[in-house]
Amino acid sequence: MSPAEPAAKPEMAQPILAIKNIEVIYDHVILVLKGVSLDVQQGGVVALLGANGAGKSTTLKSISNLIRSERGEVTKGAIEFKGERVDGLTPNALVRRGCIQVMEGRHCFGHLTVEENLLTGSFTRRDGRGAIAADMDMVYEYFPRLKERRTSLAGYISGGEQQMTAIGRALMSRPTMVLLDEPSMGLAPQLVEEIFEIVKRLNTEQGVSVLLAEQNTNMALKYATYGYILENGRVVLDGAAAELRENADVKEFYLGIAGGERKSFREVKHYKRRKRWLA
């Protein structure tokens, strides 16, 4: 009797977003990203972690094609969304395909009301006023505070409400993928938790995939399913969120914990261990 043939390995589903070994240069001189590769599965929440200046925002802007407005360029590699290469598209063309970025810093049109800001997110849609009104109601369901402030000028609402407005505006484009850049920046911990809870609900209830660039590693890994860590423009570590939370280096460098004790930033000798990531 011939030996049984080994069972075929199950094929992995094609990711909704695939970044393949990209290199990004600013002003034709400054190399910022160096061979970055990552995947986001359909319906996943993926955290992109790292210190300030590691390349998180540049990665998101490379995907959304907003990097060109800052004299940046993807010079190597490829970015694929839903199986098609998109790094040559304009930002609005990518939005029409279902991928939109929520910029760092809660960018709102301060002279417009909250509701007018939300309506600007539907600019690329062609499915009629009824569908847009239905999605407005959906946004207000997730962000009831915005419904209360819908006639207020966005420049005069709180930082948390501005962040909600920015996310709600992105949802008005009916995305299948949202690139979320530093949503916790400048917000009180309670508001950060509230916004992350809403993002998770959007992911599970609406099926929106999320790539989240965040310095708040503890919060990001709490809500993400997978994570990548950037150092000096390249990926140095990746894995399931639960595994990264238990990783000793992640605990020390990003969660501030080693051996059960919180480290002081003055203890710079511990930073030397990070060199092995960059070897």
C-alpha cells in the first residue's frame, strides 16, 4: 500500500490590503521606508506600532496616495487593494474603490457644521440622497454625541468630538477599509477608550477593515487582531496581537514594563537591547 499523501495546506484568503516591500523617498533624497511589507485581511483590525518618527504615518499616506502632496514617492515595491495595484491611483480614485484615510490631528473644516463636515465624506458617491441620508443616520447611531452637535461649527467642538467627526466623515464614503492615523492623540483616556470601542463595533457590525497607526501600544493591541512594529522605517516584528502583548521586548520598549516593573525612560541602557531588532 502506498503511503498516504500529505493533506494539502489550506490556502490563505487573499488580503484586502497587501503592501509588498515598498520603499518611500521624500524630496528625491530622504529614504523613509525601507522594504516595508504587511497584509490586512478582510474584516481584520491591524495595528501599526512604533515610536514617533518610525514611519507609521508615511506608511498610511503611501497607501492612500496622499504622500505625493508632501513631495514623497513610492519608488520600489507595490501596494495592492482588493487584489489590484493602487499605488498609481489618485486619492479620490482610491476612496471610490473603498479605502480612505482618517488623518492624524482630527482634520475638520472648522467653518462648517458637524453635519456639513459629515456630508463632505459623501462627495465621491453617486447612489442618491436617500442612501446618503441612511448612512448619516448610521453615523449618528454610532456617534450619538455628533447628532447632538450636528449644527455646531466643527472648529468649536471638543477634540474628541472632532475625532468622531473625522471618523464619521470617512464612514460617509462607504469604505470597506479605513486607515486610521493616531486616533488617541491629545485625547483623554476615557475618550480614547470610547472611540476605540466604536471603531471595534464598526469593524464587527459593518465589516470595515482597519489599519491603525498608533503610539498607544497598549490600547492598539487590546483592539487589534494582528500587529506590526516599525523601527526606523522598516518592520522589525509582527504577530498576533495577543502574542505581541506578551513579548518581552514589546513590554519593555512600548508598554513600559519589564520584569513586572515599569521602566523609567532615563534607563537608556535598556534601549541597547533594541539593536538586535535592527541587525
